[in-house]
Amino acid sequence: MEATATDLTQLRRGVVQHCVLALLAVEAQYSYDLVTALGAHPPLVTSEGTIYPLLSRLRRDGLVTTFLQGSDAGPPRRYYELTPLGRQRLAAFRTDWVAFRHATDAVLGTEEP
Amino acid sequence: MMTTTHPLAAAWLDRVDRLATGMPVERHHELLADLGDHLEQALGSDPSPAEIEAVLARMGDPADIVAAARDDLPPSPPLMAPTVVAEPDHVSTAEIVTLVLFVASGLLLVLWPLAVVAWVVAVVLLITKDRWEGVENLVALLLPFGFAVPWLFLGLGSLASQSCSGSQSFDEAGNLISSTPEVCTGGAPIWVGIGATVGAVALLLAAIWGVVWLVRRIHARYAPV
């Protein structure tokens, strides 16, 4: 039996935003590339369109910042990049996530053999 | 923001636009710009209807997107916010004026029109402001009597002092010619004068104690814990 949509929505809260931060940890990304990259992992997002409001919030929270860069194919493109605060938040989440995942697997009996 | 020319995509964006009505204008425009840019990028120059539908399917339901955008907004204040009347945290000017007027209405007894006005204003403030407890209201209402009645008592005391008058006339040789008996007026017993004075002082002290008691209670009510 699969988890209900509500269960997945609850699971995504607080996790997806850190996945966005992780995708930006290496280099700044064009918003379209960032969204399609995240959208390639269906359990993480309900749809590509819902990622934009998330990006907007991350920017308002100071975890990411944006800049426009010219493009040969059309108008300037909006790029997202991690801020120092976003990098700190990602590092902290990675540590917490490992402990959380191990504890959850131990309780659920879903540990890898 | 690029405006997509594909009818299906344009209709999809229009639906987002309509659903986002009421959002802050800046956020509304930003959302439409982001989604429009994404669609332009995903659709390319000449997509087939199937490709458009596939792209829109990946984008998701406009209602979900707008709902996600609204979730990120700070909560709006309720339309009918409950009216919360904050408790005052300091002695109000009205309280000070009320107390002063009650005292003044007693002290100004000799200027009774002023005393009446002061008392009426004080009572009105006491009723309308409604910041004191029952016993405090009672003490405040009694204050004018505490300051006014001693005046009456002192007047009563003055009646107790007798003044006597009489006259005698003598001739050149020093013989008594006529004599008018001494007549004393005022004649109240001396204990009345003493009693009135004691009563006046006692009432005055009680009134002063009432003022001090009220000031301390009001001050204690607003003193930081």
C-alpha cells in the first residue's frame, strides 16, 4: 500500500527546500534547469510548477539569491545561487537528516541490509 | 515575462492568473513571470499539442501552484478580528483628575458652585472610565465629605465660644450711675466646641488617609510585577 498524498505532502515539508539548497551547493543554476532537475525526482515534488513558490520563499528567507544572466536564446535568464546562510542551513540539515533517517529506519524496520 | 503564444499554455497561464487574484501584486507578477518563462523554455519554438500537454502535466494543476504560493504568504489577519481591549498598564490622566476633583470638591466648599462642578465632573469620570473597583469608588465618593464637613464642624465649634457684653457708667466722682447687666451670646456648651474640633480633625485625617489609600492601591495595580 502506497503512502497517501497527504502523507507525502507531510514528508515533503521541510525536506524539499533542502534538496533545492543541495542542488545549488555546487553552482548557480538557471531556474528552469533547477526546477526540471528537482522534478526528475517525483516523490520529492508534486509538480514542477509548485517549486517556483518554494524558490520565492527561499529567496525571501535569504537562503538563496538570484541574478539575471544574458542568454543567446532569448531574454536574460534568472539564476539562483546559494547564500552563506543557505550553505549553513544545508550543512546543518545534512547532519540532522542522517541521524533522523537512521532513527526512522530503525523504528520502521526499513534499514538497508 | 515572456508571453507564451501557444493557446493551451496561454489558457493554463490565464487560469493561474485568475486563481492568484488577491495575492500581493509583486508576488502575483513574479509567479506568472516564472511560470511563463518556464513554459517558453520547455515548449520551444514549435511544440506539438501532445508535447504541450505533457509539459503542462509536469507543471501541475494551477490550483495547486497558487495554493502553494498562498501557503508561503504570511497569514492574513482575520476579516473579523476579535476586538481585544488591552488592559491599561499605567495610571491614566483620567484617574488622576478624578481623584483631584473629588478632593477639590470637598476643599472648595466655601466656593460651593465650583465644588459642585468639580464633584459632578469627578462622578462622570468615575462612571465612564470604570477603572476602579467598588470599594475604591466608595472611598472616592466619600472623599468630598471628608474634606468638606470639617469646615462645618469648625463653624459649629465657633458657636461654642461665648462673647459677653455689659456696660457701667460712672459720674465724675466715680460713683456708679447706671449699669447694664452683662449679656453673653453664643452660649453653646464648651464640650460642643471641643467635640466639633475633634470631629473635624478626625474627618480630615480620615479623608487624607482615604487619598493615600487610593493612591497606593492605584499605584500598586500598575506597578510592574
